[in-house]
Amino acid sequence: MWTIDTPTGTVILVGEIVAVPESTPWQPDRLEDATQAATRVILGFRSRVSPGDVLRLIFAGGRITRLPDDTVASDYLGADQLARLAALEEEYDQDYARKSFLITSYDLLSRRLRFSRDTGRDASDVVRRAARRADVPAEPVGSVRGEDMLDNLAEADPRDHLPCLDAAMTAAEIGPDLIERRGADWRAYDVPAVMANPLEVALGRCWPWTDDELGTDLRERWVSAIDGATRESGVTLAVVPLRLLAEDDGVLDRLQAAGHLIAGPAWRQAPIEPQ
């Protein structure tokens, strides 16, 4: 957690990672106490999905899950990328030739690396329940329409997902030790190590965060909400994806540049002093 004292109150920022491994236990007592003492809570985005969005997904399914027209992976990948993908196909007995690069990336991360299996409570879950028990108002930072997200995803050029695929292949090649290391570093407040973990790198390079339109909009809404919280009275507690807080020109960088004093763990690797 990072704390920012303002002339009218306090803002507490909780850096969240998704899928904390059960084998990396953490004690949420301090987080629960902070939530119960808060005046208000800000949580992540709420997705608004309508029956029409489900139909759109059905009809657009091929555009989202497969490469366009009759193209195959070799039409987009360099020789080195193609060789790496072929090795992973052989290892996992999969055929990724026609699949969307985003679908392939998620398959490598979630089904092969299994990073989302056997997980414990996320910070959002802890805060949401604590706020409900303490009758503290909790609101999402905003909402996103399923229609907009599906349209954005269906219209994306396959090349837009290549950084995601590269990072997902790197994480899959290294193996599941990344999962334990990421959870342990998060628990130990080693933010630079979490941000440098190839699994976290892969998650941050995949849609929607790297999309010029949607990713930018999601970031700006978080920045706006937290900037507004610095002018509120009382205590605001916000649970924010760690990568949005600690990335280059992220929320913490912007708050610091605006002159706020931020108390909490270092989010940047300390520069090496010249000899």
C-alpha cells in the first residue's frame, strides 16, 4: 500500500496483482483494517454485458478467436518467433497456426503455464468484503460496455497482438517457477521485481492494456479518479492494478510529478551509483 496525505484527507493506493498463488499466503489484516477506517473505496472496472453482447460474441467469434481470412501464423511471424511457437506446439500438443495470437497467448499463460489455477483471494476481494461488513461505500472506478470491448477486439490487427505473444512465449518457456516468484515478490513489497517478472510483463503487454484506444482510456480513468480522490476529505482507499501504479508514467509517477509525497515501498529500481 502507498499512502498520500493531502490538505483535506488521505489516499491509500493498494497495488493488486491478479491470481495470487495459494502457495504464497499473505495476511490481509492490515488491508481489512485500512478498509474499515476508510471513508470511501474505489475498486476496478465493472463490465456491462447485455444479451445483445452475447449474440455479438457468437457472430463475431471467428473474427476474435482466429486469424483473418485464410492467413496463418507464418504470415505474420519471423523465423525465430515461428520456431519458438512450433516448439511450444510440440511440447503441449497444440496447433496454433490459425488461432488469434491473443487466444494463443492466453492459452499459453492460463492453460499451459496455469498461472490462474490454485489461487487465493485477491486484494479486491478482501477490500470488497471488508467494505460491505463495515458499511463503507464502495464504487467501481468506472464501467465498460461489452459491446465496445468486443468491437475493439474484433477490429484489432493481428500484428497488434505480437508483443503479447512474444511475452507469453517467453513466460511459457521459463515455466511455472515464475508464478511462485511473482507472488513471493509481491508479498515482500519488491515492486520492481514483480514488474520485471516475465509473467507480469506478459499480462501487461496483452489486450486491453496495450490497445491505443481502450488501454489509454482505462488508464486515464484511473488517473482521473485518483486525482479526484486527492481533493476529497476523509480517507479514500483504491485497489489499482499494480502495473498501472508502477509502470513508466504510471499513476505513482504522475502523482509524484504533481508534487505529492508518497509513502510506501519503492516502485522503481534504485539507480546504480557510478564507481
